[in-house]
Amino acid sequence: MIFKRKNSQKRLGKKLLSILLIGSMLLTGCSTSGRGSSSAETSKLVYANFRDLRDLNPHLYNGELFAQNLIFESLVKITEDGDFEPWLAESWKISEDGKEYVFKLREDVTFSDGEKFNAEAAKANFDAILDNADRHTWLESVRLMQEVDNSGGKSVEVAGEYELTLRLSEAYYPFLVELGVTRPFRFISPKCFIDGTTKNGVSDIVGTGSYVLSENHVDEYSIFKVNEDYWGEKPEIKEIEVKVIPDNQTRVMALKNGEVDLIYGTNMIDAETYKEFESLDGFKTSISDPISTRMMIINTTDEILGDVKVRKAIQHATDRKTISESIFSGIESPADTVLAKTVPYADIDLKAYDYNLDTAKKLLDEAGWKEVKGKTYRQKDGKELSIVLNYCSDSVTEKTIAEFYQSELAKVGIKLEISGEEEQAYRDRMKAGDFDITFNISWGSPYDPQSFLAGMRMPVYGDYAAQQGLKEKAQIDKTILKALTSTDEEKRQEYYTYVLTILHEEAVYIPLTYERNRAVYNEKVKNVTFNASQFEVPMEKMKIEE
């Protein structure tokens, strides 16, 4: 869509010339191509992000997902309802045993550097991913492809110029999901590889997507422009400017002042801001269905928290309703279980831990933690009942919840120390299991339940370490693997039910609320929607109407 620039010339005195000038402007403004016309202006969207794009190599995990989604494409696309549709693959066939996938690729696609996209280019990308398999331990599909190669087979094979075959050692029902999410199975031009791979970096950021990265001024702003050679339908928004604005209040003022058009994402918009923009003239808001679970995770190896009665006491001392209403203004509903019943395989009969301080106190008494006269917090064998909650200092929401939770646990005699750290240190602590309690989220749609549970089997985040104190840990891991590889729907449900039930009864996770993605934006921005993945911002679907 092309818009007219305001004419800055002085009005001509003669009526005839004025009419001719206006007519000329209208003709120029209706042009379908901005090329060669100084009076045409391409539609532009200004988006605010809290940090720089960082490393956009699609085979690694350090870049901004929204940007990777604009530039890179995969074989299949996950639809808003969680189904699959063709993308760079026109069609595919799955063998009866579920171990082989044959993809027929599009024949009209090139990377934005002119390199042809075909089966050879696709194979080069898969080979690069497998070359760095240790980095992708959360992906069961990578392990299953490795097993094929290690046994002398070929997990990735070119069957024709536009035909690609992928093989797994076992059936794996979430394979298409893992192929469709933003990383790592998206394609970058082989010209960008360094020494034939991508694990040590790439020389450029070139994909087949509808946008190309035109400029990146680190920690300031970036420019994305429409890929003029895009094989599909080109987006209506021709240019996207991404401004780096770390501070929440500064982002909000930038939107109000017209410096940015869109703020998008659960971590970018707090509930108070969202509610404010609901009633502001000139602005619109959008909110998604529940997408993931905001929670805390308890380390079962801890001397104090290794006792399930203490963990259950903490569950009963958690006022989810107040957190939902006071901190999230009702935008995020209270969460009774680690996964919402709307998540596939998670609609099972589990009794929620109700908010009951008397029950919490009774459980602590049974665990040997007694109230002592003159002492603020409970004692056991002369030791104070003290635990630490770690949170990401970059998250205003986590800090707010932590402070509220500190006062809540004090009501039952638990001393909760809270400690904020910058994001990388916080994540490193989680992965190492160096915590008592820490914040966590489920992976959200379309990763739940399969990727969230698969990540529990190895030290990807904090889940693996937190569960090490459970006597059922080995059985949990085996059952997760059975669920992922089963071709029997009833058996798969049985396996998921076992895992979710054990984790609930062992009180490892403290579910707080069910997150909902959200956006606030200038009313000129239209068609603001949500993808299946909360980490993508579908700007390619948006348009501007002045």
C-alpha cells in the first residue's frame, strides 16, 4: 500500500495549474509501485523492542525470534489453530511406521541473495544443524536423526532436485511441530555458511522470507524491508523499523507520542499498561487466548524443600486469585495446574491446591517446622525456615510477584529471601540447579506439552535439576520418551497423564497464572493477530490505514 507525501510547494496562482497539480498527485498516489516516484511513500510500521536483534543465525538461540520469523522460513507452517500447512514444502508424505518423511519442495523459491532453494540447500541446512547436535538437546528429533546416521543410514537425503527425505530412528509425533517453530529448522542461504556449517557463526543473514534485514544499528534501531523477490504474497507493510527501548515507561511514552506504532508481547506490556490503552483514544488493544503457564519451580534436592509436605504447604500458601486480579488485573487467569486443560493431553482430573493458610500451617507442623515463641519464622532443630526465590531483574512482573509472595509466605512462618539477577546469570543458575525456588514458564503453544516435557529429561533449563530429588525421576523420563514416540493415541494419553499427575502430586511446580499474549498499538495499525507461537510477531499480516 502506497501513501502520498504532503506537497510542500507553494500553491500556484492559476486555477488550471492547481487542478493539473492535484490530478498529478492523485495519479502518483495511486501507483502500485513506489519506484521512480518521489511523491510516493511506502507504508511503514515502527515497532518497539526491549533489546537489540543480537545474533539472528536461525540455527542458534541468541537472536530475537520475531526477527528470525520475518527473515527465515521452514518446510511447514503452524497455523493459528495448531494445524500444519505447506510453506517451503508443497506437500509431504509420512510412512506408515512414522519414521520417514518425504517432502516435495516448492520450485519457485530463491534466497534473497539469489541462491536457489532446493533439496541440496535444504540438506545443507539440516546437516549444519546436526553438526551442532549437542546444542539442540531439547529436540528429540535431532537425537532420532542422529541415531539413523550412527547406525549407518541417512537421516537427510536428496531424492531429487526438489524432493527431500528425512528419517528418524523411531516414530515421533511432534516432528512437524519442531520443523515449524521458529528455530532451529529454518533455512539460511548456504552462501552464509562458514567452513560449510553454521555452528561457529554465519557471514550474513539471508533467508527466503518476506522481509530482509536492511540495517542494524546495535542497541539503537533496525530496518526490515520487503523482499522484492519474495516467492509468495508480499506484505502490505513495506518497511518495519524496530526501535530498541529497554525501559517500559519509555516505550509507553513513545507509543503515546507517536514515535512507535506497536508494542507486542507478554514481557513487553504489563497489565496496567494494557488496561490503560484499552480506554485511550487513538489506540487499540488485542489479547490472545491463554498460551502458557506462568509458574515457579521448586528444587526437590534442597535440604528443606526435599520434603513434599513443605512443598505442598507452599502450594496452599499461594494466593493465585490475588496474583491474577491485583498484579494482572484479571488479564491472566489463576492457574490450578502446570498445564491448562486446553493443552493437548492435559485435560486430566487433578485436584487443585486451594489457597488455605490453615492447611499450609498444618503441613509445616507435620514436617517438623514449628512456631517458636519470640521467633518470626518457624524453626526445626534450631534452624530457621528460610528459602530463596530467584527472579530475573529485567522482569518487572517477576519482581512484583516475588515481593508479594515474600509477604504471603511470611503469614505461615516461612522466611522468603528474594534475589534478582540479570537474565543470563539467572538462566545459568536455573540450568545448573543452583536455586531453591525460581520462576519458570511452560513453553507455550505450540511447544506444550511435548517440548516442555522433553526438556525435563536433560539439563536444558531448571526442570531437570529441580526434579532430581524425586524417587520417580527415572520413571518420569522414561515415560516422557514413551509419550513422544508412541503411535497409539490412548497409550500416549496414558503416558502424559502419569507424568503430569506425578509432578502435580509431588508439588514440584507452583502454577500461578495462564499467560495471554497482548498488543497495544496506534489505531492506524490493522489486522494485529497472534501466531500459534507467542514468540512470533506476525507483522507480515498487518497493514497501515491512515
